Amino acid sequence: MLDTRARAGELVVQRIGHLSGDGRSMDVLRRPQHGTDTPPRRRTIPLPPLSRAALDRWPPIRAELTESLKGSAKALWVSLAHDHAGTPHSDGSSTRRRQGMPLQQRGLIRS
């Protein structure tokens, strides 16, 4: 993720198709900050060898994490473990989210 220099909001919208077939590059949709009217632009980022090696290992792990989910799991970055969703309830408990769910911007920043 760091090698792409993408911001968290740009990473959480990535899908499996943003990786090149050979794993040597990744497409990032760069979105301007501060509410400008400049349209987003797609950049293809070449990945260094260490990132390519890590991404070679990610698809099988990601597939295992998402196999029990219903529907299509297209998000590239998913959670590794159960976590909570949203604001805690008044009794202190919180809704649990399953592993394999798409990462949200705040969770990505936190991790």
C-alpha cells in the first residue's frame, strides 16, 4: 500500500481488477483533495519486487477470508479478523463484523 503512495480513501475503493494480471503494477484512481472540480485520474503504479512478492501471497489468503461471504467479494483489501462496526451501543456492546469484509477508510488508517 505504501509503495502506491495512495491515500486511504483511494485504497479502500480498490477492487481485484486494479491489480495487473502479472502482479507487476496496480491501478490507483487518484482523487483530488479539497473539493476541487478536477476529475479523478487513473494512474498505473509499477510495484517494486518486495511488494510484488507480498501481493503474490495475498490473493489466496484473501480468497480464504472471503469464501464464506454471500454475494461477490470484489474489494481488494479486506479485514483479517472480526472487528466492530460503527459506534458502540448504549450498553457498551458493538455489532461484530466478519473477517473478509471490505476495509473502510478509518479501519485502514487505524491498521
